[in-house]
Amino acid sequence: MSTDTHTEDHVYVVGAGHAGGELAFALRQQGYTGPLTVIGEEAHLPYQRPPLSKAYLKGECEAPSLYLRQQAAYEKANIGLLLSRRVERIDRAGKKLVFDDGREVKYSKLALATGGRARRMTINDAARAERTKNFHYLRSIDDVMAIRSRFEAGQRLVIVGGGYIGLEVAASAIARDLNVTVLEALPRVLARVTAPQMSAFYEQVHRNAGVDLRTNVEVTGLEFNAAGDAVTAVHCTGGVVIQADLVVVGIGLLPNTEVAQAAGLDVDNGIVVNEHAVTSDPHIVAAGDCTNHPSLFCGRRIRLESVPNAVEQARVAAAYLAGKPRVYDSVPWFWSDQYDLKLQMTGLSQGYDQFVLRGSMENKSFAAFYLKEGRLIACDAVNRAQEFMIAKRMVAACKPFDPAALADETVPLKTLAPPVQAATAPA
Amino acid sequence: MSIRLNVVDRNGGEHEVETAPEGSLMETLRELDYGVAAICGGMCSCATCHVYIAPEWLDKLPARQSDEGDLLAELQFRQDNSRLSCQVQLKPEYNGLRLTLAPEE
């Protein structure tokens, strides 16, 4: 066992995902010039995960194009990388990180960007299935590399879970002429994140594209080949059996909070941070999918699984570490690309009491507004990029809007929105 | 083979950036420590890779597609020479292209 003998500043970023990568560069931009190292469990440089279920799955791009920045950028910014390394423990009293191989390093400040991992199936056959070659979760480049090797025309793909990951994989698979079945345990797809009208729209789109989409269906078991190295069928409630050449499971994400919790940091569905992205230890910040943070916009604590949140919160965390604290006050937003549908979402629709549709679902061009007690809290825009940009301002305004006007396409949305602030920009 | 871009950062600093004439302009700008956020990674969904193209180069680039124009239309710092750099594919003939990074919204 060797102990690193750093006695000066050394900022370590634990987690080399979108938040971790962004945090390191943001810290340099904020003026921190001391030693800085990013630690990641995967072998890859920090990369974008959204294309994993889309372009990368379809084989339209390769791993290096997913990297947030190439190796040279880290060298130029003097950011160290410890990849394929796992932090086992944080010794807060000694301000040390202990790796799984027993090695230790001393930190002056620490940033946790540990992200999340795919939620695993809990049925009895799941553990066995995870050891086969054709049963996969989808979170990492390595997961998708394995899926891609079987992602061929005619293959029977069973997707467990009708959330964004599952539906994006379905759309990618249809584009590659696989035979696709989606199984959703709840009565509708996207049930946790959107309105029944939106769920119905996406269900129709997928069925029209040729997906065998089944709701209210739970997986009860899996069937294996004689050698036991492949899943051959998925058993569902009601005795239904679906033959499978490939199974992809997308049933949610669990935040990686165990190391933080073991170190005694406050954890409650995420590592608890304040508005400056600081944990219950003032020497430790956290950012991204792993955090439970106060949302000024929502008026409550939330945990988000989103790239914009990862990037923007990482910048706030970096600002704090650089001694220039600022408040994280972003309005959540998300996107999802399926088939010819560009879905952009702003705000959080949970708790809405009124749904207002502007435009036509039939024409695949609309904006869905969510109101709560008259106040606009969220908007889902499909193939309406400009209205999405306007809706972002409207949702951020935390104001009531007239539902009739929102629905009326003869009223330009822009006339309802707060004006864009006058700007003077460099020429 | 590579081309050179003249990039003006948000503080007015001028940089000569050497890059391969392939992929999008955003992918080159993302590598710079003063570069663009490019949150959506080139899906034309976020408008965080906004740049101003020098007037003499504007006509040499292909016209905006509808999504790009739609996103740009609502930006606070939009100008007539605004482009989303993820929608500009680099080519050998862009050697010398001059652009300014737009302020972050």
C-alpha cells in the first residue's frame, strides 16, 4: 500500500461522466491552477451518454466522437486522468481517497460526480441473465458495444421498460430493421414523466413504426438456451412468452451514492447539496445525476437525470471550489429524439392540473403545456424548436398564462412570452 | 491535412486554431478551453454552440436549416451573422474562417 504524499492543494473529481468532465474544465476556466485529477471507473474519457441509445447504437458514430473533449484538451489544461479506477472509500477525517486496490491519495477539495447506474431487474432469473451474452442494460459505451454486436436486421429484440431509453432504443432498432417488442409494466409508456396524452401519442408513433408495444405487462421470468449462455425468451404476466434474440432493459437509474453515504455525507435519493452544489462537508461538492439539490424553480428538492443539469450544476460546483460561489437556479430541460420526432421539454410536469395542446399530434408538430393552479410549469414541444425556446422563457417566468391563448395557434406564442432581454453583443 | 480558423473568444482574445476539415465546427470549438458548451452534443436542440461568422465568410457557408433558424430566432444574443456551430460541417475551403464566440445565454 502506498500513500501519495501530496501536501498541497489537489482537487479530485470522482466520476468521469458528463458532470465530472465539465467540472474539471470549468474549474480551470474559473482560474484554479493547482493539481486537478478526474477519476473514472470506465476506461473512456468523459463522454456524452445521450447518443448511446441513438446514433451510437445505430453504428453511425464511434466512441471518440462521443468524448466531450479529446485527450489533448486534458493535457493542454493539465487535467490528470485516472481511468479504470474505482474509489472504494472517502476518509474525510484524513482527507484521503482510498481506491479499490488499496492505494490512497490526499485531497484538498473533492468533487463527487458519481452519476448513476442502470436499475437492475429483480426477478430471480435476472442474475443468471446478466451473465449471458444477449441480455443488457444500457448506460455505458461498453453496454452498447455488446448490444451492437447483435443489433442486426431480423433479430428479435425485446425491450423491457417504456421510458425514454427503451423508446429511443426501439426507434433505433426499427431504423435497423429489427423486430421490436417493448414491455412496459405500467398502463402507459413514459408514465412517470409525462401526460397520458403524450404517452398515447408516443405509443401510436411506435406502433405505426412497427413496434409491438405492450403495456401493463410485467416480466415474470426468462428462458435460457441449453448452454445457459443466452436468453431465448421472456415470460410475462398472463403466461405470455416472447421469443428473443436480444434483451435490453431500461427500467430507470439509481444514483451512485454509496461511497458518499459511507463517508457520512447526507444522502437522500441523491447526495444532498445546497444551492452552491456543496455537500454536508464544506470541502466536498457534488454535481449531476447523483445529487439531490434545491430547485428554486420547483420550490423543492429534486434529483434530475439530465445532461443540462449535469453541465450547469458542474459549473456551479466549480465556481464554489474556485472561491466564486454562485447559485444554481436553472430550469430543468431535456430532449429525446425518436424517428422524425424532435422532442424538447422544459420544466417538470409533475403535479399539473391542466393540459393544453397547441398544434396537432396528428401532424407531429405541437407543444403541450402543463399548468398548475393556472401557472405554467412545463412544456413538451415536438418538432417545434422555436416554440420550445419561447416556452423556456415562459416556464422560467413562473407565471400564469391563459390556457385559451396557449392553445390558439392564431396567437403567436411569442406575443405571450416575456420579451427576450435587449442584448448588446460583440460584433 | 488541416485548416486554420480564426476564433475570437468572449473576452475579445484572438486565437488561431488548427483543425482537421471534418466533423462539425462545434466539435473543434468544444475542445478549446474557452470554447462552446454544446450541451446537446450536436442534435440542434440546445443552442449552446452559438457563434458569429465574420461577414465575409457568411455567404460561403451553406444556409441554415429550419431547426437551426428556429432556435437562433429566440436567442438573446442573436445577430444576423449568428450560426449554431454544430450545424456547420467543416471543409477544406474553410481555411481562414473567422468567427466570434457568442456570449452564453
